[in-house]
Amino acid sequence: MSNVKVDVAQGFSLSIATIAPDKSISHRSVMFSMLANGTSEIKNFLRAEDTLNSLKIVKNLGAKVYDDGETIKISSDGIKEPFEILDCGNSGTGMRLFCGLLSSAKGHFVLTGDKYLRSRPMKRVTMPLRDIGAIFDGRDDANLAPLSIRGSSLKAFNYQSKIASAQVKSCMILAALRADGVCTYTEPELSRDHTERMLKGMGADIKVDGLKTTITPMKQLLSPLNIRIPADPSSAFFFAVATAITPDAKIVLEGVTLNETRIEAFKALERMGAIIRYELTDDKYEPIGNIHVEYAPLRAITIEDNISWLIDELPALSIAFACADGVSVVKNAEELRVKESDRISTVVDGLNACGITTTEYQDGYTVTGGILKSAIVDSDGDHRIAMSFIIAGLRCGMQVTDLDCINTSFPNFFELLQKITKVELNK
Ligand code: S3P
């Protein structure tokens, strides 16, 4: 099993232009290309396991893909019944969005994933889809993958979701585009809105009014996408935390999406005392720009609102909590338990191993800032846990095991980390 040893970091001043491209937008770019009436052009696509799996699935569904290593061109004349089982690997986004896309397509489709994904709940999409006429089967009454889908016609719906989840929302929006009438989807808190922005940019009739999205089914195919994927704020955030916990450090994270549903963790780090500045440089589908971060002593905070806006960054933010003065509190975050790992347990167990005092609750945890101690932490197959504890090592030295998962979202993570500290990687 792979492992890494990292050394304590000294102050640094860096600008990084090669943070991994955004995972959410990359998945969507290849899937949505299948709804267009021409060739979509995608630049800076995330070439990581999760998103390459989505690209492969799109090919298996009959799309024509030309990839010169820089631009991916995708055209499709409709979703075709695949010869292969469609493997989403580790990706919940891949599986849940494909459920929406395929539920109305002609044919039979089987979606599967790795052992982690096959344990994650899919009822949150298969139940509302079944309610509008979709035909799903799978273990635990279509809650667990492998899932089988028999495409069928879908009824219009007004769905009130209990979970603030962009995956569920996007799945239902994709289903609505092929339903037999105007649909509405309401969520309890606004979740990331890339699907709405991108599909609107392609000409879909989608109206957002606060928490309610109204979708008019497509009368014709959409215009092709022409997109350059910005850097992923969730990946950039590891380097923001690295900077915020290292005295005399500063960094510029270039070309990141500044979509407000994605930079809440940076706002939280700012509330803790880190010096952060946002510089808008572009605005196509999404606001895009540079994030400047500078070290300053950190203080504890409470996180209880807009959880879906920083759900992916909470493990890394917890490393900042461990280095802050006081007791930080995370509440209303039970969703963490059904991510790539049970992230409440993996964060708390990892911090405890590093000598930090924590309390665990069903929907959150507390972290008492203290002195991080070097430890051996296992990622539990979760990329964000692996990278978070590697970043903790910049304060105290650390060994982290089970690292292959990092390839699901941030393949050049170690290359960038080496600009900050000594990294001893054993494959
Ligand atoms: C994602 C939505 C979020 C996030 C995931 C990516 C997306 O999941 O955690 O990493 O691209 O739609 P939920 O919808 O389960 O909150």
C-alpha cells in the first residue's frame, strides 16, 4: 500500500497556476455535451480517475470524442444502449448525474463503481426518479449500486428535496429536461449551481428563484458547450490551509472558480484570521479569478449554516481548526457521514491520532486547537482525508497511507506539494 512522509514546512511565497481543474464542472461538461446539437469543446478538462470515468462512459454511450491532449471535442447523435457496464469508479457525482441523464434514454444501462461507491446511498436519486416513472433496480431496492436502468418516459414533477445536494438537484434537472411538462425542484439550502449555469449557457429554459428551480423540457437539442474549466476551489483549498498554518507563508491560487457556492471554506478560513483576497479575472459560465492567501494566527469558529457550500472542504478546514486558538464546532453536517468515507469519523480519528482533542456527534464534531503531533494516518480510501492529513504534516511531519485515492481528483497534488516541503513517496 502506498504511503508518504512529509516534513515540516518553512515560510514560502508561491503562485500556482496548475491546481487541478474543477471536478464538478469537468463531469458535467462531458455529460451535457450529449445534449447538444453540435460539437462541444472542452479545455482544461480534469484528467483524474473520477472524471476520466465519466468521459469513458460518454464514449460507451455512443458519443464521438476527439482528444488532442489539450481540447476534448464531443459530439453525439443521441444516447445509445451501451455494450459495457458503465463504471463510475469512486464518483458519487458521476453515478447520480448519469441516473438522471439515462432514466429517460432508450435502452438498458447498468451503473457500477468501486467498493466505496457501491456502499453509498443512491435512494436519494432513484426514489424521486421512480416516482416520475423511471425504472430502476439494484441492491436494497435500488439504493445500492450496481444499479440497472431501463429508460422510460418521465412525468413532470414538483419535487421538494430534504437534502441540499447538487448531485440530487442536477440528477433531477437532467430528468426534467426530458419530462412531459414543466418541472420544479426546491432545495432546503442552495447547493452548488454549475448545472443550472452550464445548461442555461447552452440555451436550456431553466429559471432559478431562490431555492426553487423551474425547468421546461427541451424542445430541441441545446447549443454546444465551449468551455475552459477553471481550477477546482476544493483542490486549491488544501494549499490555502497549507499557507494559513505555516508562519510567513503566502500563496496565489490562480484561475479558480469564484462561484459563491464553492468558496465558502475560504470565507471560513478568513473568519479564522487568515488574510484572503479574491481577484476576478474572467466570467464565462462562472466567475473565475485568483485567490491570494496569507498566514496569520488562527482562531476557532463555528460552522453550522450553508454546509453544502463547504462540505468537501471540511476535512482540510479541520486541520486549520487543530492549529487555531480555541474550540471550533461543526454542526448540521450529517451528510459528511455518506461521503467517500464517513468523514466525521475519519477526521476525528485522524486528529485524535495527532494528539488533538475532539468530540464526535451524529451531525458534527468539535476540535480543540492544540499542538499537532506526527502520526501515521490511513486515508480510508478517501482522497480528501489523505490530502488533509498530508497538509497537517506541514506543521509536525506526518505519514499517510493508502494514497491511490488522490488520483480521483488531484493527480498533480504531490508535484505541487514538493514546492513547499520535502515529500518522500513510496508507491
Ligand atoms: C458535487 C456535489 C456535492 C459534493 C461533491 C460534488 C457535485 O455532493 O460533495 O463532491 O459535483 O454535484 P452532494 O450533492 O452529495 O452534496
